[in-house]
Amino acid sequence: MLAALVKEHGASWMQQAAKTDANGKRLAQLAAGWKPAAKADVEQLAVLVALLGGGSDVQDASLAAYVVEAHGIPVALRVIVATWPLWGDGQRWLVVRAPDDLGIHDTSVSWGKRNFAECVGARVRADKKLAAAAAKAIAKIWPSAPRYAKTALAYAADDQVRGAEIARELLAHDRPYPHYPFEILPHFVRDAKLVAKLMKAGQAQPSLRMLDNLGAAAAPLIYRALVDARSKWTRQRMMEIGANVKSTKIARELASHVNQEPYTAIVRDYFARHRDLLAKMMRDPELTYHRDDLAKL
């Protein structure tokens, strides 16, 4: 499939790069000249990820599978580093961003590289041998890796310790603004206080993965997001996540929406599992107005 895609788009890449500088033409030649049996060339693979990544879930998974299986996890991690400064949306030719470029952390358009890192990370988490190889590889790559690539590196290697390290570094040095890191890291690191700082800096919302990572320590973060929710969709999503936590504060917030759609089913299911909390809410003076509705649960 990848060979077919390169054959299909190779001429177009050359045409798009024709009006760019010498480096742009060189990158086009690298991408168009790729062959499935070629030896590992990190820069060539990085350009392919930038150009082909984001095409579809199957395409992204295939890119990750090819690089990991044909060239190994150390090469895959080095490809992530090499891909990160490349920016392109599939219609315009690639731009190579400088380390201090305002958009170096922005993947809102050029999302192929983040998809590649996430697909590599999924393979690492599913394979113990691959995880061990990733741990060895990142230990060698990390010290010289640029700051802008470290979030994706830690995520791809499933290394929460280094994820926390780069999180603290970016909180202290948040220019250029860390769009992608502040979006990903709150759902990756396992330090509740650090997660709270990341959420405040990047306005991230709690997630099931955050709950899985932090356990009971996620309850205050979920409660705060639930109280602060301003839209119906956000409140419903936070209720769905909060319903996985047995907490008096979360129970009180859920109970206060007992007769409001579309929340009623969530509230009913929650108190069906936690009858002791329902009894407590029935006695809560703050919920006097809702007592009759709670009694029907």
C-alpha cells in the first residue's frame, strides 16, 4: 500500500517542490525515490511520514507498522525526532520549521507526525519485547533530542517518567507555546499535581485515560471540571467520566442534575451502584429541592 501511494503521489511531490529551494527539491526526491526494500534512511522515512501521515487510520497504522517491523523501534523513534520540524497539510509542500518557530509544537494541520507517534506508542504498549527495546532506544536518544520532539518521543516509547520530565520543562519554558504537549501530556503522566498544572496551562479536560493513570487522585480534577462545565456536551462528558468515581462531591454534583436531560440516565445508573451515596444525598441540605426526584431513583 505504501509503495502504491508513493508511486501515485511521487510526481506531484516533485511538481510541488519545483518552486522551492534546493532543500525542498531534495526532500521531494527522497520521498519519491523510496522503495519498500530500501535500507533505513531516517530523513527519508520522516518525509514520508510528513507527506503520507494523516491520510487515514489504516495508512497511519501501516506507516508505523512498516517502520517498526522493517527497521526497528530505535529507527522509529529517530524518525519521530526528524519528522517533528516538518510541516505540511498534504496540499502545500513541506516547510521545515526552526526550533524557535511559533508553530513548532502545532499539529493542528500537519497531524501525520502525531498520528505516527501514537501508532508507534500503541504497538509498544501491546508488546513487552518492543517495550523493552523502546526503553533502551529512548535512553540513548533522549539526551540529545530537541525539546520540541520529546513529548512525542516519550509517548511513543510509553515512558511516563520522561513524559513528566518534559512536562516540567515545558511548564517552565512555554514559548513557543506547547500546543501538542499540553494536549497530550495531561493524559499521559501519572503525577496528579503535575497533571493539574498542565490542565491549567493548556485547558485540558479530564479523560478516562487520565482516570486510569491517576486513580482516585483524579477525582478532584474531574469534580472541578464538572463544576466549571459551561456547555451541555462538556457537562455530559464530565458526568460520564465522573460516574466512574465514588466520591461525595461528585455524587452531590450529579444529584443536582437528577431531573435534567440528557443527564438523568447517568445519575440513575450512578446511584443504582452507590445506594449509600444516594442515602447521603437524600440527607444533604444543599439538595433539598431535588429530594423528591432522588427518592424516585
